[in-house]
Amino acid sequence: MPRIDLDALTASNATGYPAPFDEAVAGRWWKRLAPAGGLTHMNASHVRLEPGAASSQRHWHHGEDELVIMLAGEATLVEDSGRTRIVAGDVCAWPAGTANGHCLINESTAPCLFVAVGAGREEGGVYSDIDMAWGEDGYIHKDGTPYSGARPASHAAKSGE
């Protein structure tokens, strides 16, 4: 049956971000939907943001399209062009290769829920506001120097960061 039982999936708030960039996502809890559904050509996660938490550092992907569907609650979408309130029923999309750094921040007093979907060739990307990017060698400084303890980029892609 194609229905995914969300209650049967384990939630995680793990991140591979090096300190101090990991602090912003401490209240982000995700459940991987794509593996649970047997999907192999896309990434999809069910995400819960606690009040004050960010979905990620503000970023954009070289080769992966992204889609976010807000299910419950509200968050603030932060992009290059400014800030926009996103509520249940809103859908956001970012084409691969578009250098428009984005993230969601829950500035409300209640949790919010959304589904994040990524599809395409994961070729790395850039974090707009901090000295960090990711690629084949994991997290790197924008000058190409690796962060100590950097992990493989394939894990970063699967984690929705």
C-alpha cells in the first residue's frame, strides 16, 4: 500500500552542520518519506519546526529542485528578496541553480509542519549568509577548505540541509 505511516517513522533532529551553524536547527525534527515509500529518484521529508528553529541555514542547490508544502502552523520564509509569512496550504518552489538562498524559521509560539521535496542531480550548493558550501567532499569553506569532521555530501543531500 502506498500510504506511509508517519507514526511508524523515527524522527531525528540530527545534523551534520559544523558548530556553530548546527544551533539554528536544533529544534528541527524530520522523518524521511522517500526511503519509507521506496522512492529512489527524489528526497522527501516530513519536517516539524519547534518555535525558534530554522529548517536549515539559508542555502541554494546547484542541481536539485526544491519544493516545500506547509501542512500546519506558520513559518517565515527568508530569501534574498526578504521575508514572507508562510501558512498551512502554501507551497514554495526553488528551481535548481537559482542562487536565491532560502530557509524557513518558525517565529511563532507553536510548532509548524511541512513536507520538503528535492529532485534532480545533487551537485552541492552554497549557504548564502555564512562561510560554508557543500559538495562531493562534504561541508567546505567557500575557499574550498574542508570543515574539520566534514561528512560526505551524499548525507547532506539526504538530510535536506
